Amino acid sequence: MTRYLLVMPPLTGHVNPAAGIAAELTARGHQVAWTGTESVLRPLLGPRARVLGTGTRAFRAQGGHGLAALRSLWEGFIVPYARFTLKPLDAIVREWRPDVLLVDQHTPAGALVAHRHGLPWASFAPGAMELGRPYRALPQVEAWMTGLLRGLWERAGLPAAEYLDPRFSPALVVATTGRALTGSAPPPEQALVGPVLSARPHDPDFPWQRLLPGRRRVLVTMGTLAGELGADFLARSVRALELCGGDVQPVFAATRCGSPACPPPTRAGT
């Protein structure tokens, strides 16, 4: 029996696929614990999950467009969340004593703590975006991101000579995608496991009755932190999908929004 600690951000789209992995590990007889913002994890995982909370604080929603949105994500969430959780994560590892950590790419503090304690850890990539180098053509952007990560490494008191990118475990990167989306064969340390489809008994029931027969369906969704940026994207998606004809039914998975930029209900798909 192995003790697995899952280090996840308070983001539904990251927790849900990880829950499928946790269920499989539990079915194989392993112990699984979660760590992160309990007020978010508990409603998603249910009362039986072992959740070791790191505390709660508010973070800004992602804003802007293009590189401004990237800056907002990193400076408004990834870096401050790592700073906020670093100390409680260290205490949790000392107390619960896991054998292995599964660390979401948006929670680099988990990788820092694993490295500090000499524990094996795997990266969890719930999307294809962080698998490659999406900003390879923008070296200044890559250097800026590396500077933020090195700053977290230094803040954790880890030796500079041992630095490695906390988004990418040298042992294993578990990604819920496939070659059809990445476009090339992954390196040996990357496991492209495809979508993790598991029961989510704590989610609201899907309105299956609103799916129209004989239609091609397109699922449109945005990240948890998208905020008003997501509203604008959804409105643009509505206009684009209307050009595809009446045999297409869009399905929008999004939070309710009071912004004028939010798309109005259209056909049976929203």
C-alpha cells in the first residue's frame, strides 16, 4: 500500500479529472489524501475524501487578453497561491508522511516541498497547454516565467544549483490529453492518458433532455479563473457556432454571469 498526496489548486477543472485518478488508486488498495483549499475541494470530493486543508484566501480572476491574461494568471494566482500554501504543505507532508505526491502544474509549491523532503513526485497536467513550450517564440516571456519560478524556488530555501522547473517532474508527467491534440509523440517521462471519465456524484445532473437528436454537438468551456475574459470568449463562440448551421448544437459549460458580454441562452444547447 502506497500513500499518495494529491496537491491540487482550487479549480474545478483540475480537481475533477484528478478525482478519477484518486478513485483508481483507492480501488487498487492505496491510501489517497488531498491537500489544498478545503472549502473548494470538499464540495467536489464529498464527505468521505481525506482533505488536508492549506487554508483559504481569495485570488483575482484572470483578466485581460493575450499576454496580459498570462500575466494576470501568474501574478494574480499561480505565484501568490504557491506562496500561501508553501508552509502548510510542508507541515502536511511532515505529519501525513506520503510516499508519493501528484502535483498539479498550477501548484508549484507541491513540487518544492517534495524536492525539499526528497520525495518522488509526478506532475499532473489537466490540459495540453503546459506540456510543451507555447511561448518558445517569445524568449522574454519564457525568461519572465522562469524568473517567477526561480523566485519561488529561492523563497522555499532550496539550493539554486538544484533548480528544476516545478511544472515538470523529471520522473513522470501525467497529462489528460492525447497525441491528436499534442501533435507529436511525447517524451518518455510524459504519459498521455486521455480524458479521465469518472463518476461525479456531487455534481449537478446534466440536462440530458436538452440534447436534440441528430445534431452535431460542440462543447464550449473556459477555465475557472477566466472571469470576464471567459464571458467575452463565450459570446464570440456563440456567434462563430451560428455560422456552422442548424445541425450544430453548442453545449456551454460555464458559471452564470451578469456581464453584458455573456451570451444569451440560444437554442437548447446553453
